[in-house]
Amino acid sequence: MVYLQNASDPVVWWSTDLLVERPEWMGRPLGPDITPEISWFPVVAFWQTTVDMAGSYGVQAPHGHRYGTTSVDGWAAVVPRTAGPPPTRGG
């Protein structure tokens, strides 16, 4: 099983739990593209993450909800490699 997620992707982190609970992903160590100035405040973090989802495609991969070719790497990690020639069309 493979999970693809960027540390800065608000889509994967959004939850109504943000209204009242500090999420684990805001703890240390932070993901590689999370600013160390990040803070959690009840209700505020929920709304900030909600608004961030709207802009999560407006960044370059591999940040936000842009994964680029990372999904290819994920598939390569779980699909078994087979020996022999590649499949041909028509049989």
C-alpha cells in the first residue's frame, strides 16, 4: 500500500478536528515544506486550512495538492515487475 501526500497539502490534512485539536502534522519534526512558524489556534487553524485548499493547486509540484510524477513512483513501488517483452497491440 502506498500513500501519496505532500506535507503542505491542505486537502489531505483537512478535518473538522482542526476546530478543537492540535493535529500531529503540526508537531515536530515538521514536513520538509512546512514553515517552522506554523502555529495552531482553535478554530483559526480549521479555517486557514479550509481556505488553503482553494489555493493548493496554485503551487509547483511537489507542494500543495500538486504531485507531479510522484504518483508514477508510487505505482512503481507497488506494481510487480514482470519479465519478458512489453505487451503489444492486438495480441
